[in-house]
Amino acid sequence: MNKNFLTFLPPVFLTLLLSLPLLGFFAQENSKDILLLQRWDWVLYATAAVFLANSVLIVLKKYPLPSFAISPPAKNLNALKALLFLGLLALPFLSSRSTIDLATLVLLYICLAWGLNITMGLAGLLDLGYVAFYAIGAYTTAILSHYYGLSFWQCVPLSGLVAAIFALVIGMPILRVQGDYLAIVALGFAEIVRIVATNWQSLTGGPNGMSGMPRPTFFGLEFGRTSSSGLPTFQDFFHIPFNSEHRLIFLFYCILGLAIIIYVVSKRLRCLPLGRAWEAMREDEIACRALGINLPRIKLSAYSIGAGIAGLVGAFFATKQGFVSPESFTFNETAMIVAMVVLGGMGSLWGICIAATFLVLLPELARGLADYRMLLFGLAMILVMRFKPNGLISVRQPTVKMS
Amino acid sequence: MLNISHISTFYGAIQALDNISLNAEKGEIVTLIGANGAGKTTLLSTLCGNPRAKSGTITFNGQDITALPTNQIVRLGLAHAPEGRRIFPRMTIFENLQMGALVADKKHFAADLEYVFTLFPRLKERIAQKGGTLSGGEQQMLAIGRALMARPQLLLLDEPSLGLAPLIVKKIFHVLKEINQQQGMTILLVEQNAHHALSLAHRGYVLVNGRITLTGTGKELLQSDEVKAAYLEGAA
């Protein structure tokens, strides 16, 4: 028998074994009770699918596809970036309300993932409590505007600052532990933040959350139908008819601006001694110590800058939703953001950008498939890990170009 | 320059160093030889403050550094090329050297870089190559170069010959001699390769089970029966 044929058997057999209970039985509700029904044909389909996929893989191994260039020359790449930027600028005028909303959400997650990229991608600190700083940012905006009447643009920098300060205070003790331990401690901290937000009824409104977030203004001009400040509203000032989409479009541009700022800052930081020290620390902590690097300080800086970005994004999230509640800041969020950084390739801004877009869009686009959304999600993860185990873009760009 | 007196270091309850005294004067190459597990690496780590000595004092240029944090010790002019080279694998040679220069004054960077490249022309050829893709010998050159970029007064080298071909070892030891003669660099060299290390060094110490059992000039130690029996039997 052909040796190749034998490599078929384990996966096919495994599929058969797994799909017997998983696909073979299903439950159906009728008026009285729930029935357990069988559908053995599904088992057959699944097994056949795995068999076919395996044969394709084996054929591909023998006759590989002609490899196409994955890295286009730098000139085209820059043109591509410019095109993308123009496309994003034009997007609000070409698309519907729901598309703008979705694009805003994608940008929000890209910002978050780029923030975590500093902590995790560059400095190598596995921060499973990242969502805590996102929550702190969002709640800071909510609390400052609700109790102290601060406007949105006053809240934004303060949210970032408060999150960064929390990171400094929390980081001092927890950055003493390394690797997996850091991940667990950070995870605990995120849970504490969430539980405090749930239970501190008098301040945060508990599980009901807080609403009435401040709205961003265009240099003081409001986007509402009427203005609460002395200034005219946006549409009156520019003599255009009122459209509730204006605010959405403006928010989209604000978050696009934030993303560009984070992108530029991340790029710049990498070329500074600080950023280089982060990357060196990710590579080898012992060597860093031998080179006279003050590790606690470098770690704290990466941790708090990442947290500060999460805080900023939190403020934008609060105003986008118009509502914050502890439910938005569960561990699922962290897992999602960590997945974006890992799948995109640690440290690669563009890889993370692609992964974030993909991970946010996939569940939205697959809405029609209802039950199979998470299955698709899992499949996508497996494919990336199988074919690009170090992330979509795993090549590290040197910070100094040599001719 | 460096004065270690009556140092003892423990890992938990296990004593790794027992009452070690050692000194290095300016311009000297001092070597510390010993078998696996004798405590050679521990001595260098103790010098850098991790782990800390339980008793005894270490002074560098007259300053007590026994209790200083590691990063401050390095900033005083004590560069450490750690065991196993530990270069940054995903960073380029240039970036690795930049990392070494982090504690040094920026204005010397260009000249220091030029000096490292004259010592190791190979590094210049591969300046944009990732550290992890270098051969063992090239990585060792990079580790030494990186330590030199910190403009140290004292260079601590932990087994630079580890796992390298004899020809490369020869080359690296030749460069060490050059650094010492041209720059007057003081070098503390920890080695298992007793023959090479003792031929190079002005003075040497023999470390056995955390204790110094023998000391003398390089030549004396090369001749000594104890060293011959323990380290040079069958060697060139």
C-alpha cells in the first residue's frame, strides 16, 4: 500500500470518532419535550471532507503551487498604504450608517491591539489583564463627565493618564514576577477592576452601567439638533441641514486620527533607545541586565504606555457606545485583543492591523451563519497557526536601515 | 581596580562560593579557571549583584559595589559578556551593538563602532544580519563587541571559547590580547579552556568547588602539576 495513503488514516479516523457524538446526535425541541435525533449522514460528510482535504494537502506536497511573491517592493507598499488611507478618508461618504459604525469598531480594536503590541509585542510582557486599563479609561470618562461635568475632550487625556497611573502603581509589584506568573496576576487585576465596577453601585451604577456619555465636539461645536453651550451647532455653523450621521462620521475621523497617532508613536518609539531596550528585553532579559539596563523601569514604561493607550481608547469607546457597563470588559475582550497581536505577529503593526480587522469583521460578516460563527472563528485561528505559526507578518523590521 | 575580598555566595542553602578573594589591577588580564560547577559563573554574577554575596565586600576603583543594583554596577564601567553569548537573536548586529552602547556616552558611538569593526571585520560585513543567524564564533565576537560598546574599564568574559572551533578560539583570544595591549583594557576572563586562558593571562586563579585553591602568574599555573593534572592532561 502507498505510504502516503497511511498518513490519511489518523486524521480521518479521528474525525470519525469525534463526529459520532458531536455531529451524529442533535437535539430538537418540539411542543412537549426535547428529542434526541440522529443524523449519521453528517458524520459521513465530515469524514469525507477531512479525507478530501488531506488528499489535497498530499497532492500539494508533491506538486507545490508556484510560490508567489508575498513581499511586494517597498514602492508599491507605500502606494498601497496611501491608497488605504485615502479609502478610509472617503469611506464615510460612500457607505451606510452601519458600515461606518463597523469601521469605527474595527479602528477601535486596531488601536487597542496596537497598544497591547507595545506591552506584549515589543516588550514581551504577557499582559492578560489589558482590558482592565481599557475599562479604567472608559469609566474615567464616564465618571468625570457625570460627576464633574467635564467635556469629552477634557476627559480623553485624563482617561489615558489615569489608566497609565494605575498601570504604574499596579505594575510596580506585579512586574517583579515573570512570564506566565505575570499573566495570571494581571488577569486577577482585570477581574478585580471588573468586580469593583460591578459592585460599587454608588459610583459606577453597578451592573446597570452608566449612560449619558459626553459627545465629542468639533472645536466646541456640538453635533446635536440643538446646542447646550452658547455656540451654534455644527450644522448651523456650516449652514448644512441636520443629519444625525455627522456625529458618527466625526467620531470615525477622531478614531482614525487616534489610530494614526498610535501608529506613528509606536514606530518612533521603536527607534528610540527605550523601544530598542523593550525589544532587547523581549529577546533576553539576562543579557539586558548584563548591559546595565534598568529592567524594572523599562518594564514599567512599556506596561504603562500600553495601558495609557488602552485608557485613551476606552474614552472613545465610552462615547461611541454612549454607555459603559462591566459587561464590556470581560476576559473575552482581553483574549480577543491578545489573539489579534499573536495572530498578526508580535511587534508587526500591519500584521496586527490585518488580524484585528479580520477578527472584528468575521463575526459580523458571518452573522448569517449564526450557529457556525464561532466554528468559523476557530477554523481561521487553526489555519493561521498551521500555516503562519509566528503570526501573519513575523519578519521583524530592523529599526536602522543599512544599505 | 577590582578587589574582591572574602566573598561567600549561596543559592538557597547551597553554598556556591566560599571565602573567595581575588583582585585585578589596571591593564591586567586575570583568568579564573575551573571545572563545570566550580562556581566560575556564580563569581561573575555575584560581581554584578545577582545573586548577592552573603558576606565579604567587592570594591571597584575604591567604591564599594557589593550592594549596588546591577544596572548601576554596569554603569560604573564594568561590562559583562555573559555565558552562552546571549546576543539578541532577532535584532541585527548593528542593533545589538547599539544596545551595548546604551550606557555609554553617545558622542563616542561612531568611534567605538569603528574600533569594534576593526577588531572583528566580520561583524562589519554582516552589519544588517540578524544576530540569531550568525555562527557561534560570530555570535561570540558580537557579544564581546557589544560589551566593548559600553566603554568599560573592566571587561568580564564568561567562557568565550564555549562550543567554538579551535581556530575561532585562537582568533578570539588573539583579539582579547589586542584589546588589552592597545587599550590597556583590564580583563577578567573565566574559562574552562585552561591552556589558552593561562597562556594569555598575566595572572590566574584556580577555582575548585567554590574555593580558590591555587593562584599565580599564568606561566606558573601552566607549569603547576595540579593544573596540569586537572585541566591540561592530553590537551595541546
